Amino acid sequence: NAGVTQTPKFQVLKTGQSMTLQCAQDMNHNSMYWYRQDPGMGLRLIYYSASEGTTDKGEVPNGYNVSRLNKREFSLRLESAAPSQTSVYFCASSEAVGPGYTFGSGTRLTVV
Amino acid sequence: DQQVKQNSPSLSVQEGRISILNCDYTNSMFDYFLWYKKYPAEGPTFLISISSIKDKNEDGRFTVFLNKSAKHLSLHIVPSQPGDSAVYFCAASGRYSGAGSYQLTFGKGTKLSVIP
């Protein structure tokens, strides 16, 4: 099925470990996004990529880095995980604002 | 400070009745508004949207109303069905980043429970 694929679905990290969350879309969308969802906080934008080769910070970028590897793939890296980064992470893509974003199913990350 | 506010964390409605979910925003530069629906362990899915040039948009059982002067929008679901039980997020389009990229600012969500 066409859409946004995120891997892994679940991950447990120890404080200080690093990891990369992977995201790929097959809809030929130009723009991709990373959000985190925390209880009572809604969805907050971490980083986005308006088009291949560009990335920009969102509302909560500290502690994260991103790479727009090509038009399909947009990865999120935690260099030194902290318990405050325990969250559910969603990747999304869009072509234009009309249809809105297409979201992946999320990665549930726990940092202990 | 929150630019998109959903002040009701939860709402319970009887099956067949109307569900009304509310959303307020503070940024007068927002010009496009969307509602997303989210089931547990899934990503949000787009439900319905409205441009600021309109005050109403309808799609089947779902209608979104926009009151620009009050900076308020609402989602009406009629009739409500048990399958509508989910978390609903209100979102507004923010700064345009070029190449079709619009940042969305989300509210905290309202959990709707439709009781059979």
C-alpha cells in the first residue's frame, strides 16, 4: 500500500545511546516532517524538509538531527538519547496543504 | 504559548447523536485548517479541511465550521457512530516554506467516545 513507512515501530534505549529513526514515502511528495506526540501535548514539529536537499528546524529541534537522504527518505537521529525524548514519533509527508499530511504509523521510543 | 487550542480533552456522546468538537486559534496568519483523526497505535489520518475564505465545509457526516472573527472552528459529526471513537486533532497551516511545504500546528487533541 502506498504511504509512509516508519521503522522501527518500537525501541528501548538507554540514556546516552544513539539511534536513527527511518522514514520513507512512496507518494513522490516533496515535503517531509518529523513530529513527536507526548501525552497532553499534541503533535509538535521537530524538523521538516520542504524539498530534497533542504531541512529546517521546527518547534522542538534540540537533541535531534535529520537527513533528507533523497526524495523518498527522511531520517531522524538521536545522538545521545535522554529520558525526555521518550515519546511517539511520527513521520509525515505532503505535496500541498490541501490534502494535508500523510502520516506513518509511528515509532514508540522509550529512553531509560 | 499554544496557537491552536482544544480545550476539551475528552467528549462522550451517545450513538446517533451529534458530536461537536471545538478548536480555537490565536494566530491571525493561519489561513487553512484541518481535522485529523487518530486511532490508538496508528498515525493520524486526514479527515476534513477548510480554507479561511469559507465558513463551512461538508463531507458526508462530517462538517467543519469556521468563525474567523472569533478565531474558532468546530467539527460536527452527525450521526455519531461507535467507529468514530478516536482522538481528533485540530491543525492550522502556518509558515509557508516553499515547494508546497506548509507547517501544521496541532492542538492537543480531543478524545471522542461514542457510546452504543
